[in-house]
Amino acid sequence: MVVPPKSSAAAAAAFALALVVTGCGTTEVDAAAPEPSAPVSGSCAEDTTETATGPVSLVDGVGRTVELDRPAERIAVLEWQEVEDALTLCVTPVAVADPEGYSTWVSAEELPEGVADVGTREEPDATALFAADPDLVIIEGFTDDDEAIAQFERQGVPVLVARGNDPEDPVGNMKDVFSLIAEATGHTERAEQVLAEFDAHLAERKAEVAALDLPTTDFLFFDGWIQGGNLSLRPYTEGSLFTELGKELGLNPVWDADVNDSHGTGGLNAEYGLAQTDIEGLTAVGDANLFFSNGDTTGYVDALEESKLWTSMPAVEEGRAYEFPLVWGAGGPRSTLQAVDAFADALTGE
């Protein structure tokens, strides 16, 4: 099954935690909490930025004020964007949800060995989490009234809530979440450096795309899956991070609410900018450039390529249908730059 870019996993995880936090865990853990090891990815070995040491007072992604006596060092993280963010900031979490899944889907930052596994993102194991002795738990959400927050705080562990997505500004939200994690861990100077590098690289790739003589700037990014023998496709529309990246590069997204109303086969997830259609519905995008992910394990691309509707689409006939490398579609600055490069490399032929 294709893994949704966060989809509603964050909300489900928070709800599940509220149920299990007072019960028995399902993951065996050692009595001694693991010590965080040094990150092995990025440029942390050469990092010379300063780390803050004083008290922290910040407002999280849902408007809550979080007070810490000092920057958090032992963080437990329940969503992959914030895991990646922490590693980019040279902070290795003591515990994460589904580390195997993270290492499968996220290549921008490598998760070191020795980090405690606290179950799935949908159903984290509170027993394993508290055994890791975190000084901050980082979750995702959209509101401040989730019972999981109160459950954690009753255990004496501060909670930081990062907003899963802002459909009005997905790239800005990605940066805000990264800066939030940096502020909580005392690494704002490094965050500023990373984000400056992000902006500079994005501007460079945008200039490369602008110099091209493209037959059209219209585009669609999609992925898909097969279930019950049926091929389903998921267009990324306004509000999704990947669509916004295409726009940043000068492209024009063509799957919008009107197209979805007439050609969609499922509801539009406005929080994350995700739609659903079939191969016939996909033809509504006309001669737009097509970008698609093949991270799925159900063989949807093979089924797609066997369809005459697909092979007769202008982008396919003209060699403008581009398969993306495996890039996590809901990550931090490093994963997002991978996506920028994937778009630009496809268009420039690199």
C-alpha cells in the first residue's frame, strides 16, 4: 500500500496515544533508556553554529505556549518530518515512531542506530516512549484540545505540537515547523543557515527551469495504488507541498477543485491537498507535464503503463511524463530540496 504523506496519520496518532498512554505497552523495552548517539548524516560533524542554553518560551503550531527550563536534549518524535528536522539540526531523538518506516521512506537524513522504537505513528506505545525518558515529546496536530496532550503533560513531560500542513502555505509551514524544532532544541542559528541554503538552492533551480523552452508549464504530480484489483490515482492539488514546489519553480498546477468535482472519484482532502481519481479522470489534465511517484508496492505504475488511456496522453507520447525518485513528500528542508531537484532534474534532463 502506498504510504500517505502524513495524510491523517498525525491526528490518528494523537488519538491512539490518548488511549494507550494509561494502559500497558506492547513493545518490550530495556529498563535503561538509550543514550542519543551523534547524527551520522548531513554536515553535523563540521557544524560550528552555537547552541542556546537558556530557558525556552515558544508558541507551538496550534497556539500553545510551551515553557522549558532549557532547550530540549532528549526528544521523542512521533512524526517523520520532525524526526528529519531534528537530525538536520544535529539532534538525535531518543525515541521515534516507526523507525523502520522512516528509514525506508526518508533518505534525506539517516536515522542512527540505538534510537528507541515506540511503535507506529498511528498507535505509538506510551510505555516504550516514557522508558526513553524524554524531556520533550513532539507530535503533529491541528488543534490544541487533543487528549493526548493532556495525558503527556499529566506524566510531567512537555508536549510540542507541530502543525501537519498549512494548505495556504505548505512551504512556509515546512519552514515554520523546522524553526519550531530548532527553537525548542536551541539550534536556531543552524536552522537559519539551513533555510538560507534552501532558499538559495531553490532560486538557482527556478532560474534553470525558467531558462527552458517548455511546451507547457502546466503540470500534475500524482501517485497511486491498486486495491481490490482497481487502480486508484491520487493527484496532488492546491495545498500540497509538492504542488507548491512546482509553483515555486514556475509551473502551473492544473488539478483544482473544479477538475476534482468533475473528474475526481473521491473527496478532496483540503488539509493536505490530496484528491483521488482513476485513469480516465487523469486525462482531464490534457497536455500537462506529468510527475509521478513509484514508491508504491502494489504495482500501480505497471498497471498504468498497460492502459491505452495513459499511453495516449500527450505528456506520455512526448516524453514529458517523469517518474520521481523516492522522496518523502512531507519532510523538512532536506527532503523538500530533494523534491525540488527531482522536478528540476526531470525538466532539464539532468
